[in-house]
Amino acid sequence: MTQHAPSADTLNAWLVEQGLEGTPQETLLDGYCARLVAMGIPLMRLHVSQSAFHPKYGGLGFEWWRNREVTSERYEFSETPASMWVESPFYQILRTGLMEHRERLSQSGPPSRFPLLNGLRAEGATDYFATGLAMEPREQSLPMNPDSPPEGLLVSWVGDRQDGFRDGDLQTFRGSLPFLALVLKSAANRQVASELLRIYLGRDAGRRVLSGELQRGSTQRIDAVICYFDLTGFTALAEQVPGPDLIAMLNDYFGLMVSAIQARGGHILKFMGDGLLAMFDQDDQGQAADAALDTAASLRRDLIAHNRGRRNTGLPVTGFTMALHAGEILYGNIGAENRLDFTVIGPAVNLTARLSGMHRLVGQQIILSERVQKAATQGRHDLVSLGRHMLRGVSEPCELFTIYEPE
């Protein structure tokens, strides 16, 4: 039986099917290019740039070369556009609003004004076609800002047949573009949802929400070590440091703290002004206690070097306090029908908050409860008793501890 090459209609139907199945971008583009080649199109390279809804990255890039795996990269936000971007055909497409660029890459022809195309010519390319598609409402008469483009897709196809692409090839590219854009947008939306939930709710809470833990009141009981972290002297600094510098300072210190907590398996539950609430919920309470104490000890050492670097550059510095307690907590969706928070509640959380108010009284940067001290591996840290204390709202005295380290 003779096997016919796929048609443009077959290609577009396949793209819709992949979108419904949620095929990842790399797999989708590999299959898309393979089908173009099977149609007799001399495709040598495909490049896709896709806008990204992300606090750090402005876009995603995917690249396919014949006989190679699809690669991807992320484009970070930058106040100054990279020269590679400014000198690209994509930039020209957005700047002029023409939305298409076709250029023959004859070996005997003059050099292109685009460095990228000269590099492709050296690789054996003979034809370049690029176009784009905006995927949000916009006033067509207004030019686009290439440094802040609307949501959309930019695609380039590179061929290496001696006579380049034919008119039918270009029609196939143009006809498949809306289908390709919708499928890639569909795949990106779930990725965006996953990343935004992870960034705004935390790694564990974001994963749980995305997997379907959405109902108000859906909680589970877990044993964990709760951590209250605060920057010291921040109120006084807020009156002396200009607003933008204050935000930059907060982000700098929070970046240090979050990295230390996450590196040891902890989860950031929420930021609270100049502090944060975190938890360690490893397989058993001993592991969680060790991870929390390792984090506290490491932060105390790291902050000394961090503050030294800030002072050397004339930046304001501060310290921190950390309170740790272990116990059973309720972890899940709490709030109103139209505003939920994935957080923790329970007596263990309340007692940790009480501990965080004892730093000045006991004169220690790090305070932990007797439960954390008993759960931790003996001898891993030098845990020194601070005596028994009555805490507000707690009926019985609690013995408190700190981590001792020589200066």
C-alpha cells in the first residue's frame, strides 16, 4: 500500500489533536517539523519565540534542527535589549509592523544585514521565512514595541534546498501558524499556572492546588517544624531608607533566607511584612528538626559575610530572628469562597508565634522549643537551655533552647 505524504489539512488536524492531549512544547515542535519534512518541505531549522507570563522571564524560545533534539531557553527581562535581539529579523518584524520577512540566502549573494542569517547561510541555509501572530486585542494602526511586545508567537522556518522554499511551502507555514500558536499557548498556560502557583504559593502548596486540592476547608493533618523568621530593626530602617532601596533590601535578604530554607527541603508558606512563615515536613520529625536547625545555623553564619559585603558597598544592613517549634498542624485551603489561602493553622503555629516574641527577653537570635530539641539528632548542634518560661496564652511553662556557636 502506498503511504501518502501528509497534507496541510492533516497537519493542522494533528496540531489540534496535540493541543487537546496537552502535548509538551518540545514534543509538539519535533512532531510538527517531522511532518513538514514528510510533506517534502526542505526544513533545516525552526525557531519559535513565545511570550511568557512570568515575573522573571519575558519569553520562551524553542529551536529545532534537522537530526537534532529540540532545545529551549528562557529570555530574562532586561532594561537594555540584547544586541542579538535588536539585530534579529524578529525585532524588525515587530518594529516595522510588517509581520513577515523573507530572505533568500544565496551563497553568491551579498551579505545579509542580519548577523543571524549570515550564520545560517554558512550552515548551508538557502531560504529564510519569518512571521508572527499577536494573541491579544490591540489597535492595528499603532506600532508594536519590540522591547515589550504583546502576547504572541514569532516563528522562523529555514530551508536548505537549492531553490529555497516554494509558494506552497509558505502557504503551509502561514496556514499552520494559528493552529501552532493556539496549541503552544495551551501548553504554555499550564506551565505558566504551575510556575505562578509555585512562585506565589510555594513549591508544595502550588503543586497541591494544581493537582486539584481546591475545595475550601480541604486540609490535612501533618507533623512539621514551624519557622517564624523576622528581620530585626526593620521599622527603624523603614524611616531612614528610601522606598525603592528598602524594597531592594527586603528582596536581597529574603532571597538569602528563601534559598537557605528551600535548599534543606523547607517550604515558604507566606511573607508577612519583614518576616516569613515556613515549615519543614520531612518524613519524620527528627529529619525536619535537623533540617530546620541546619538552616538556622547556616543563616547565622552566612549573614555575617552577607552583611560585610553590603557594608563594603555602602548598603544598609540588618539581622534576623528565628523561632522554631514542632507539632501537628492543619495544612490546606482556608478562607472565603472567593479568596482562599493555602496555609497552616493550629496550636503549634500559635506557639511558634509566641516564641517569636521572646527574642528580646532571652537575648538570643535563634529560639527553639523543647519539642524541636528532643526531636533533633543529639550532638548535631550544641543546643543550650535558656530556662523555662511562661508564654502568653500557654498554660504551662515551656523550656526554650538556642544554638550555641563560638564567635
